[in-house]
Amino acid sequence: MGQSPQTDAPDVIHNPYFVDATKPSSMRKSLPPWLDHFNAKDMKTLFKCSLAVWIMAVLMLIGPCLRAIGRATFLGCIILFITPPASVIFIQLMMAISVLLGCSLSWAWGVITMKAAVATWPQADKQARLGTLQQEAANTTNPLQYAEVQILNGYMLNTNVTITYFCMIGLFIYFMARLRVAYPKLILVQVVASIVTVVYLDAAPLLPTFDGTLAKVIVIPCSIAAGIGLVCNIFIFPTSSTSEALDGMRDVLGLMPEFLDAVVLNLKHPALDVSEAKLARLRTKVLSTNKLLGPLFRFLPVDMSVGTWGPDDLSILNEPFRQLTLNFIALIELHRQNQVRKERSLVALNRARADNDESNSDQRTAEIGQHQIDREVDFHLKSNHPSKNILIKESIQSLANPGEHLVEACKECLQAITEALSQAHAFRKNSGQSEMKQRHAAVLSKLREQSDTFMVSTSRSLPEISRNVFDDDELLRGEASIITSLTGLMLGMLLQERLFRLADAIDQVLTRIVELEEMRTKIRVWFPKRLMALIQWIGHQNSREHGGTATDLGDGLSRISTVTSLPPDLQTKPETKDPNSKSARAELARIQTPNGRKRSPEDRIFLAITNWLGNEEGMFALRMVVVTLALSVPAVVTSTAGFFYRNRVLWAVIMAQLTLVPYTAELLFGSLIRVIGTIVGGVVGMAAWYIGAGNGPGNPYGLAAIFAPAIVLMMWWRLFTSPAMMPAGIMMGATAFLVAGYSWSDTQIPQYGTPGVGYAVFWRRLVTVIVGIAGALIVNFVPKPPSANRHYRHLLSDTLASVRDRYVLFASSWKAPAPDLRQVAEEEALAAGETLLAISGPIQLTVLEFSSSNFDTGTLVLVCNQCMVLNQNVTLLLQYTTRLSEAERAIIIPATGATNENLITELMGVLSIVQQALKSGDPLPAALPTPLFTKAVAHAREQVAKGISRSSDLPCSFPSKENVDNEVMRNFMVILNSLVQLLAALDELVLILKRAVGETGAIVMLDTV
């Protein structure tokens, strides 16, 4: 064994994951994230998207094209800002289909509505009204113009016709709004359909006769824009799902080396404090980047690409790469847990000192959760012995030298994987391909050698470190010593396990890559194989997809519906077909199914209907109908119809539809950034118009020239700002082209009711935007605002229910786990993890809304973080249960106390009470069986102290000095640590909720003990 590493902390720490880290003076200042995109890939994307918008703008500036397409040609530019060709080809195809589908559905329904509405007006009354109009027009100098103006001013309005339009169009809007919430990937269908239906709702009632081509003024530019976007995506720097997935995998791998350096530094200097906040950001970034790979892998079966690897080859890497990511996250979480342990011990010591001072002065005041806090402090004080801290330090430092060599090998392998992924889709064959393959095989061999060396070296050092842990019989010492020894030995073994698992996961990925490099040596074209993946992608509701429009339009809250499990059509079926075999999926479904009194079929049907009408989809759709019809009423009133038409108040109707979202927090934030985007876009549009046209009718060459830089700037905002700010970028582009487009159309195709040019268009646009947003806010707050705070609390409560059900599954099946237990555990963890990750950012917006709940934004963030810890640790319990043999399970699981009846009862009770408190906001009982983690540790110590493994008929003596370094012992430590961390997170969650909602039923006797 090598020499002990240097124990003194280094003078200067440059690694950013430590609290006292300092930036090296030679490091250049980095650009802000929204500006740091000066690379080849992002520049190609920017050029492609900007070119598409510019082409559409040029079509608007060409006179014959403008007259053929219509006055709303600029709408095509707005559509391209909503759906820029920045994603892979098949996602762009789906967006183009969505635009066409929205146009087709709304146009078809509008034609049907128009037919029905015209038929409701008696022919005799219509002819009489027309005759009156003809007589009035005959007395003017221009009868046709007079008749047209009078019709647009509402002269031919009829009550029966108007009611028919409002009823049928309102019904269409209702179902499209429900579709938007139920299937967020179809939001673009709803947006385009809403724009088209506004024409039938506000303009069609003014017309006395049927006009089947009324909507073409909007449908044609939208369709052309969809085609331009698709063509630009195909022929200008095309990207495939395969190439994007390879880039995404490289992005995930790029986050690992710096943290691995921090791991080595922490092994050498265990006293250094890591930054919890930076570890949390790293975990979120890894999970977010990895999450983008999900839709890309689902698109692989329908992907067409060029390269040495095909979609099927990349699918082979999906599972090992996922395991690599999970093991890396587990290593991050272990370091976070260690830092939390150190901080809690310090807090307990400080609290004990403060309590002693207050008790001496008789001025101690009880705080919320005092009973639980006192018990936790007492536990930490009893466990905080110098020998334990020494043992922790020695066990960690014993891993430093072999761990450093292993980490270096891991980093070389990560570099090799990144190199292979870069070359997999190169269009030119690499001349050094054979040398690259040999180099990759060499680093893989080195990794395996270092992994073996690491395990052998640590297997020698850990027994040496644990010399004070075991007695002369090579068994753990008595109760007093166990208190100090078990935790100290555990941390070193957990680090050993995590590093070994990470190295093994890297080994699996690089092994697959080396095999692919041997099989795939030529560049070829890979064609799609099946189309069912498209349908599965549309039906997958619970994740945010790369290139989707819901996030871009600011509709993030509506997409989160459940966390209990994956959709049934996406749940992977167990491999076994034996009807007598156990199924973890079926067992979990049984656990989740309530067994209370069943209602009659009539009652169930009635409840299903009322729930369908009153759920979040129904209430959102009802608000959408109300605001649309309410803002459209002036368009069908004779006294205001002309004003509505001349000032283009239909923009207010469209703005209200785009602004309205299911929950208040995002509505308020979205309203603010949309107003800002409108103002900025209006300034850009006026600048472009006056620079390109001056005071004249406009110069197409000057406008085309000035549009180019304006488009680039606005598209930069649209593509590279955070998802929360993307709606502002869309509004910026929409307003700019609306101002410039209407100004150009007004000078080229004069028509009654045009809003003017330049500033005249802008101020009308700004006023209608404010009116539309005001309408959305009114229908949102009356009669009761939909609270995002309440929505998130229900989601977090559902997460706790999922944790509870999975723990029940663990307790029910640990003796004989089903073959698909690990698979089900990972699927459930993925469903819950995606939801928690998706809401971790939008939760911050709840600070904008007024809520009657005691749960503020900070409390919800803390609860979400604890739910992530619970989700991870209950998953580890299920995963490691499947890794043990039957004999090992019989020893390890009971020894941890995870199946103790009293512990399970208390755990289920606390989880249920916390879950209900999150939903209702009711205060928690002061007397709860918390802290639970102290009971789990005490039970484990009791089981070990009894010598449960001394019996000679068991296959191994556990735990003892002989097997302290083997896999069984490591599995025991992982399971025990997962249980303790799960219970500790639940204890912390109880305190968080008590500080928010308070507690009742305080027992004075408990406070005085």
C-alpha cells in the first residue's frame, strides 16, 4: 500500500465544487449563458433560422407575392419565430404538420359553422336588409365602397347568425384548449387553430353570404412558413436525431471530469467542505441535459442519418449510458450527504451549547418541532466521538492513492468515449481510425486494470483501517463502540462502492463503443425503420421534449399531470411470459389501488363526468372560451363593430388566448415578459420600417437589407435565452413584423380600416396586447384563481405517495423479488424524477402569486429537494435488493431494520400525515414518531450487536473483519445508508412542514423531558 496522502488542506483550491475555491488568475472571464454561443453548431442554427424568416420576409416585400398570399403575409414570419427550424428534421416535420393540422381543423370547422350560421337567417329578412343597403348605397358617389364599409361596420349583423357562430366556435375553442393541456406537444395545433377561428368569430358574422375561402388569408402564409421552415431544416445544415443524441451524450460527459477531480481532492483532504449549492446545480444540469436525450432516442427508429453508426447502434448505447449517468448522480449525492452530515453535526453541537447556556439562565424558549430537534441533537452528540471522525478520515484517505489512479483512468475513458462519439457522424472518414480504435482499446484495458488494482488495494487498506472496529473474534465490538465505528467505516466503503460502480459503468459504455468501432468501419446512409415511435412520442405527456413548442410558448405548468407512474403504453412489459411468475408492475398496481367501498355504476359515471368537466383541463378550457367570447362581443355589436375592425381589436382576442395558461404564477410572469417583448419588438419594427422606408411608401430593397440584422438579433434572443424568456422573444419578433408588415401592406394594398404605418400600428398593437392580457387576468382571477402553489403541493404530495408505495413494494417483495423489480423501480424513479426536475424551476414563479396557503416559495423548494432525496434512496433500496442472492437478502435486509414492523408502521404513518398536510395545509401533530433515522440506526446496531450472523449454518459470517472488503458488506452498507438517508430526509421534511403550517397538540411533558 502506498504512503498516506498529504493531510493538510491545500493553500489554494481552484476546483469550483469546494466552498473555499478561488478562480485562477489565468482563467478568462466567460460570457453570460445567453451570449456564450459563438461556436460552429449554434452559428449554423442561428443562420438557418434567420434565413428562413428572411425568406418569408422577402416574399412579403415582392408585390405579386404579397397580392397572391394576402395582406397577412407577415404572419408567416411570426410562425417561423414560434417554430424556427432549430431542431432535428423529424421534430420540425411534426411542427409543420401541427401548423397544417391546426389550419385544416379550424378552417374545416369554420366552414361548417359558416354554413350553419348563414342558414339560420331567414332568406326573406336577409333580402330585405340587402335591399335597404342597396338603396342607401345608390345615393352615394361610390356605391360599392359604401356597401363594403357599411358591412364591415356591422350593417348586416343578425342575432341568430351571431349566436350560431359563438356557440359552435366556442365549442371548438373549448375542445382545442382541453387538447392543449392534455397533450402539451399539440399546443401548436391549438395556437394556430385559435388564430384562424378568431377570423370566423369576429369577421364572419359581418358577412351576409357564405365565403368558404375566408380563412385563406391566414392559412396560406402559415402553410408557406411551415414549408419554408421544413425545407431550410432539410437542405441547410440538416441535423438528425442521431447526431443530436451524440452531441447530447458528449454534453453530459463533459460535465464529469471536473467533478471527478473534486472527488480526488476530497479523498486526499476529507476536511474540505464541498458546496451543496454547486453540487445541486451540477446534478440538475446533468439530469436536464440527459433528459433531452429521451425524445431523441425515441425518434431513432424513424431517423435518417449519415455516418458510421446508425440509429440501432446508438440505441445499444442507451441503457449503459443511462447507467453511467445514474452512477455519476449517485456519486454526487454521496458527497452531498457527507457535507450534510458534517453540517448537521456542527449544528447539533452549537445548539447543545446554546441550550446549555439558556438552561443556565432559565431563558430557554421552545421552538416548533422542539421534541424532534432535541432527540436529533442528542443522537448527534452521542455519535460525535473523536474516534468516529478519525475513522472517517482514515477510511476516506485510504482510498486516495488508488482512487486517484482509477479516476485518471476514468477520465481517459471519458475522453475516448467523447472522441468516438465525435467521429461516429463525421462525413469524412478518419485516416487515423485504426490508431483510434487501438487507443480506445488500450484505455479500456487500463481502466479494467486500475479497477482491479483499486479493489485489491482498498481491500487491503480497509481491514487495516478497521482494526479498532472489530474485537478479537473479528466481529463488531459491543454497543458502545458500534456507535462510533459503524458510521466511520460506512463512508469509506460507500465511496469505494460508488467509484467502482462508476468505473464499471464507464467500462460498459466504452466496451460497446469498441465493439461498434470493430463492426462499423464505413460511412453510409441510414434510413428509418418504423413510424410507431412518432405516435408514442405524441402520447408521452410527462416530460419536456427537445424542440417542443410548449416551453417556447410559456406553457410549462400544464404538461405536468402525474408522478405516480409512467403511462401504461410506455411501461416496459416484463420479459417473462410465464403466467405463474411474479410481476413487480402488477404488485405495484395492486398496492396503488384503493380497496374501499365501490360505488354503483351510475354514481361512477356521474362522478367521471363531473370530474372531467371540473378538472384542470376543463376549467382552463372554460376560461379560454369565456375570454375569447367576451373580447369578441364588440365585433358583433352594431355600434362597436366598425371600431373593432378599424383598430384590429382581434389582436387582443389572440393575445388573450396566447397569454392564458392553467395557473396564476406563470400567467403573471408570462404577462410581464410579453409586454416587455411587445415594447422591444415594436421599437425594432418601427426602426426597421423608418430606416427602410423613411416617410415614403417603403423601399423593398432597403427593408430587405434592414430586416437581415434585425432578424438575427431577435432570433438570437428566441434561440439562446432561457426557456422562461422565450415567450418574450416570440412576442418581440411577432410585434416587429406586425408593425413592419402592416406598414408595408398598407402602402402597397390600400384598404378600408388599415391601422396605418409605423408608430400608428405600434400603439394599436400595444393597446390591444394590454387589453388581451387584462382580459386573461380577469377570467383567471374571477371567481377563483387557479393556484400554482396548490398545484405544486399536490404534485409533491403525489410524489410522497409514490415513495410510500415503492417502499411497500420493497417490504413486500424483498424475500423473493420479481424479475422486473429493478426495471419497475427505475421506471418509477424516472417518472417521479422528471416531474420534480420539471417543477424545480417554475416553483420559483409562485413568488408572484398571492396564496392563502402557508407554503411560501422557499418552503416548496425545500420540499421539492427532499422529495428528490426520498425518490433516489427508495430507488436504491429496490435496486440493491435485486443484486443480492436469496441467502444474502436473508441476512442483509433484516440486519438493516428496513423490514422491522414498527419502523414500517411509523414510516407509513409519517408519510401519510405529511402527504395530507401538503394538500390541506393543516398543522402537523407535535408528537410524531420522529426522528425516524435514529430508530433505524439503533435497530441496525441492535441486530449487529446480537451477532445475527454468528450462526454456522449461514453462508457467510456477516459482518466481520474477514468480509469487510467484499461485495456483500458493501451492499449492506449501501442499503443501510439508503434507508438512513431516506428516513433522515423524511425527518427533515417534517420539520420543514412544521415551520410552514405549525403544529398542534403539544404535550408539555415531552417538552420538559
